[in-house]
Amino acid sequence: MAENKYQQFRGQPRLPKFAVPKRYDLKLKPDLIACKFSGAVQISVDVVSDTKFIVLNASELSVDSKSVRFSSPTKVLEAVEVEICEDDEILVVDFGESLPSGVGILSIAFEGTLNDRMKGFYRSVYEHNGEKKNMAVTQFEPADARRCFPCWDEPACKATFKITLEVPSELVALSNMPVLEEKVDGNLKTVSYQESPIMSTYLVAVVVGLFDYVEDQTPDGISVRVYCKVGKADQGKFALNVAVKTLGIYKEYFAVPYSLPKLDMIAIPDFAAGAMENYGLVTYRETALLYDDKHSAAANKQRVATVVAHELAHQWFGNLVTMEWWTHLWLNEGFATWVSYLATDGLFPEWQIWTQFLEESTEGLRLDGLSESHPIEVDVNHAGEIDEIFDSISYRKGASVIRMLQNYLGAKCFQRALASYIKKYACSNAKTEDLWSVLQEESGEPVNELMNSWTKQKGYPVVSAKLKDQNLEFEQSHFLLIGAPGDGQWIVPVTLCSGSYDSRKSLLLKEKSEAHNIRELLGASFSKSSSWVKINVDQAGFYRVKYDDDLSARLRYAIENKFLSTMDRYGILDDSYALSMACQQSLTSLLALMGAYKEETSYTVLSNLISISSKVVRITADAVPHLLDDIKLFFINLFQYSAERLGWDPKPGESHLDAMLRGELLTALALFGHEETQKEASRRFHIFLDDRDTPVLPPDLRRAVYVAVMQSVTKSNRSGYDSLLKVYKESDLSQEKTRILGSLGSCEDPDIILEILNFLLSSEVRSQDAVHGLNVSREGREVAWKWLKDNWDQIAKTYGAGFLITRFISAVVSPFSTYEKAEEVEEFFASRMKPYIARTLKQSKERVHINAKWVQSIENEKNLGDVVSELAYRKS
């Protein structure tokens, strides 16, 4: 095609607006053996301004130009020229004369390939009676409906869809809507579905394969089904139960019922994301939907519940009301994340899920502490840029600022505003500011001004607090882990308590610094010597707090004496860790603070304490290797109290949280080299190898035991590794497979690490699952980097554009801690740059710089050695 042809339509972020789709009549015929499909679409198009062209999206399709025509009530026009501009993913149809204005029908016949890249219309492989078969599945978000049929593939181009499939008659064929009729003709059947309500293209879905299902109904008579592998229907029961109840919770919360006649949820063996909220046909990875009483862990159960709640939230927030453009993606994802916690908390109050929500906030803060972060609202100028914003900013920071706003406005007011927002924009599209104006109207607060500082600029503040004379002085600055302060400024909803939780004070910090009289702020009760002051009560705000030495000491005392709430204990620890990494506080002071958590019992706080301790072990191994043994001993002693409280064996009737905690504690003890833990793990592992159903190794303990077993594996003593691979190959439960993949890399022998990494790229591991095995031990990181370089071409080919490939870079590159390594990474990727890895690459290099700077800072801490040996050998 001539380079300069149709220049006016190329390189544009959005399609031209001269024709608007109203309805699609789509027929698809997948061939599951040849892995191809053919199709025809008739699109009712409203021609709204003078044009002889129609421009829509299409990619990787071959269009039969003779089939392309436009029929209006007055005449039929054949296409003069039909061109696909593959770089722009557009199809330009030239009719040679102006199209009659008003509604006409655009007809197009086309063919495509059922690809193996988990996007567009693709194939997934499953086994049935020992034989490998293909199923056909769609995954269109963000911009891949165009790989299945020509369409206006933008969220604001909503239309109705009438879908018909021609498939082998023994297969199950599903789409967004219920089946209208099914005609069998020999070994083929034609299935047509009811016409959908108005919806965006990225939510259209089709699945064709062999499945069993379990079914239930909501009190409103909506049929809910969970489809899974043949013979595994029981594994869908837990998700089914969650779904039916969740639809009821959302109906009440949003004051609008679920808008379709049925809801299907289906487990797909090859699936890139966790799940996808297609209207009425939600697709999932098996690990996010299936729950097996015998072999799933408590953490798996929680994952299924929160993912189902997240996807069903989208049926309102995303599907009924849709973002106007990808810039507003966070409205979909941040909201669905936040409200999934609300639903899960309603169903399982004993999980204390709002406390666990802090882990989401921490991940958001961790990414947003990079200078290479991005604002919640991102300008998107090309479809290729969309994938990269499906990250912790859109989901986790998004959810956290929503929690902050709800906390500021009050739950009741917030819920009323959301219900009116859904009513106002149902079946249509909205932008971020549309939500703000509804909330502002309902609350009378300056929501727009307050929230712009959180969504339109990247980053967040650290609020420093110090006591000076009779004043409490606040100062805000842009917090960056690299240490240099950024230049942002926020309107910060500051909350504080002093000495008790009976009275909370709140204020909006708008200036760079403000001083408040302590008595006016906290009342006469504030006694200088002993009262603690906690800022950002229950961590409701998306910011960090840095206390002066006096206030820090009071808080440490309050932690030791159990005066503080779980969320506040979590927040003080997490902020202190971040400040230490940013070299704004010493590692010495972080370790002293960690010592105050010896008798901690909360799952969420201990889980964070464990993850911080393993990161501290890694960084000290680089900075002060001679202190490593003592630091590990300190951590082993720190976790001893909880480990002894829980023991190895589950207690009858114990809590879900204790079940999750036991496994995490034992994993940590094994990694820190605790001999008794490693011995006991090995004993149980050998019993398990002879009897996979043994009660001595329940699912909640398996990861800990697998990690412990890998600690003793070496090139010359590899039986533990070989046994784990055998368990991997014999298991048909995805959760068990990913549990094993996530444990292998903890091995300390670089030769074995290389074998493991090569195994990840073999046909034994589905390409969606390889990322689970990339987090390798410190001893394996050089091998992993060399392996990534040696295999980059294959990895790039397998994964193409999409977020999975970015995980390879971040997992392998981020753990390093020298400036030289960052340069080496830069040099390697200089000639291999692609737009969809650019952001991840910059972020990963920045993490290496942060580590390098932290190492230098730790090397210069004068009394670190003394404090470490005191902590390690302290008798409590």
C-alpha cells in the first residue's frame, strides 16, 4: 500500500466521527482444528456528516473486499477500495461517492486466525479423556475486538450486538446473552443469541468448547452458572455461591439491579489476566475461579472471592457505565477493586478484609514512589500504550484514593452519590470529572479541587510531623524512593488521634507547611511526656508520615503496649520501611521498630513484617554481608512467638487468617535458615510423596514445605527438586502448579536456578504461568539476568505486546543493587525497545538505583552492627 495513502486517518489516537455504529449483527464460524475462523458482520451505521469513507478498526484479519457494501433505504454502494492499515489497526473503506446521511447497513465478510497469544479470538488447549483439544475464547480488552471482527473498537462507541455462532454440535457455545435458538444440522449447529443491550466492543465475548457447569438463581430470577472443565463442576460451587450473593449486595449498594437476564462465569486454561468482566460472560484464569476443598489453600479461597466480587462490580461500574476513553480506565479498575472489598467484607466479615486492603495501598505507594510512575489519569494516544496502564496505579492507587475520599465524605453520602452517578450515566459513558461533580453535588465539599491533586499528578506526599514548643508542625513534600524530593503539592486530608481513639481530629493540609497549636488541636488531654500521636488514622489517606524522634519513640512504646489499632500498627511499620529505603531514616531505626512487633498477632501486620524482613535480608546481604547471620537470627527470634502460638498443624475451628499466617511464617523461617523448620518440612514432604492426600501436608502448608525443600537442593543433591517437578506434572489443579512454580526459585544453587528458568519456557508450563517462577533467590539473580538476555527473542515472540512480558523485566532486573548493572540493562535493551516495555524498563532501572543508593547509605551507618547484635541476642 502506498505510504502516503489515507494519511488523514493514520497516526490518530481516535477514529473519525463521521459515522457512528448503532447495532452489530455478527456471525462467526470458528474452525477448532485448523485454528482459523470466518465471519460476517452487518453494522447499522448512522452517517452523521458528509463522507465517502468509512473508517473503523481491524487488525490481523483478511477482509473480502468484494463483500464490502453500504446499503441505505435509497441505494446500495459497493466499496471502490478497501485497505487495512496494519500499523494503525484501521480499515479504510472508500465508496467513491458521498454516503447518504442517516442509518444504513455496512456489510463485511472476513477471515482470521485463532491465535495462541491470549488476545482477540484465540485458542486455549485443554485435555479431554487424555486427548488434547482446542477451545475458542475471546479476550478483547483493551483493544482487541478488532482482531475478531471489524468494529469501532473504542469504549465510547456503544452499540447493541446480535451474535450467531456456527460450531461443532457437541460443544458448548456461550456469548454475552442467553441463547435464542439452536439449530442442529448434522455435526454442526447454529446458535443465535438474544440481542444485547447497548455496550462497548471490549465487553463482547464468545467461548466455544467442552464444559460442565453448576447453576443457581438469584432471588430476582437471574440464572447464574459457573462453567469448568468436564468432571470438575464441583470446583465451581464456591464461586457460584459468592456470585449469587454478591449480585444482591451490589443491587442494594448501587440501587440498580443487574441488567442482563443471565450471568455466566467460566474458567479458561490459558488466560493472560486474572479475569475479564465481559458483560454476562465473565472469563477467569482457573486459579481465580475454581476452589477444591481438598487441595486449595485459604489464600486461594480469598483470591476467588475477591476476584469474583471485582468482576461483578464491573457489571455496573464499567459495563453499565463505561469510561469515555482509556485515560479514565482507573474509574473502572480502581472502583471495582475498592468495591470488591466492600462486597467481600459483607460476605466474610471474619476475614478482616479492609485491614488486608492495606496491602493494595502499599503496592500502590510502592509504585507511585518512583519518579517513573504516572498519574492516575494518563493521556493515551495509541492503542499500544493502553496495556501498560493496567498497573498498580490504576487498580491500587485508584482504589486507595477512593477509600480516602469515602472516608473524608462519609460512607452514607458516598453511597448515595454513587447510586445517582450510576443512574445518570447508565448505558452511556463518563469521565473522571463526571463522578466528581456528582459527589460534589451530594456532599457540598470541593471534591473536584481535592481530587485533582491526586489523579492528575503522579506521586503522593510524605507529611512530616514534629512537636515544637506548643505546636504540632506539619510539612508536606513529594515522596520519592530515590530520595530527591519531587515538586508535587497536594490537598491532604489529615486525620489524627492522640492517646486514644475516642476523638479524631481532621484537617485539610493545603500549604507546604502549617503549624497548629497542640491544645487547640488535641485538647487539654495531650500530656507532653507520654501521649502518642498517630497521624493518618487507620491509614485511610494515600500518603506517608514521617515523625520526629520524640513522636516516633512514643509510637514505639504504644505498639509494644498494644495501644494502637491493627491498621495503625501496619501503617507505622510500612512508612518506616519506605523512609528507610528512601534513605530518610536509618536501617538501624527500622530494625529497632521491627523489634517492637514481637508479640504481634494480626495476619496483615505480620504478613507485611515478613515481606519487609525478607527485603531487609536481601539488601543487607549486598551492603553488610558480615551482619547477615545476625540479622537472620533476629528475624527468626522475632517470628518465633507467632510460630509457636500456631504450631504446624491446623487447629479445629481456627480462623481463616491463622490458616494463611501459619504458611507465611513457616515459609519465612525456612528461608531464614531455621533448621528445625527445614527438618520438619522435609519429614512431612516425604510422607506426602507417598500419599498425596495425607493430612500432614494440608494445602495451607504446601508452599512453606516446598520452599523449605528447595533450600537444601544443589546440583549434587537434587532429589527434592526432581520430586517437586513430579508433583507438578501429576497435578491437574492450576493452583497447585502455580504454588510449585512460585517455590522453585528460592533454591540457592545457580545451576538449578538455570534449569528452573529453562523449565518455565518449556511446553510443560503454560505461557500465562511462567511469570510465577521468575522471583529467584539472590544467589540466582545473575544467572536469571543472563538467561533473560539469552532467551529474550523467544520471550518477545511468545508474549508480544501485553502486560505479561513486562513481568519478565521487572522480576529479573529490579532485585539488583549496583549502578553498573543498571547501565548493563540499559545497553542490552537499547536496541530492543518497544513502546509497551518502555515504562516498565525505566521503573525497573530506577529500582536498581534505589537499591544501590540504599546499599551505600547502610554501609555508612555507624552503630548498625551493635544494634543488630543486641537485637539478635536479646533475651526477652
